[in-house]
Amino acid sequence: MSKQNAIAKEIQKLIEAILKALGYGSSRKRTWHQHVVPYEDGWAVRREGNKRITSKHRKQSTAITKAKVLAKRHKADVIIHRESGGIRERLSYGD
């Protein structure tokens, strides 16, 4: 291996280490966990980390059904909340 190739490889390693330290090297995957939460005078489905709701429903059972469809599609979890906001149940559809 020539000196130039060795230097180039070392520079590349250094750049990769700097980028990793700054957070560019790690790719955070987006979560698709679906939360069934109380909303106004009904229930809503909201993806984890989102402020906006995905869908709103009159009955909790309908919201749970919708959340299950989305969670199965994205291999995620369904987190069902109580009216008080606490977690009632967690269903997993991941690998």
C-alpha cells in the first residue's frame, strides 16, 4: 500500500470519527408506535412523537382497531391509554 493510500485511509477514519461524535454517524430510526389516547369527547390515534393526531373516533374500540392496522403494517406497538392518561395495555406487532 502506498503512503498516499495509507494517509487517505487515516484521514477518512478521522472524518468518520468526528461525524459520529457529532451525531451524524448514528441513524435514529423513526418509531411507528401507535398511541390510543383520549381526545376531546372521543378517542384518537397518534403516532409516537407526533403532535398531530392520525385519526379521531367516537369509541375507543374503533381507535384501537385503526391503531392495530397501522402497527401491523409498520411492525410497531399499540399503546392503549386510559381516560385518565395512564397506560392500560401495550400490544406488540414487531419482529
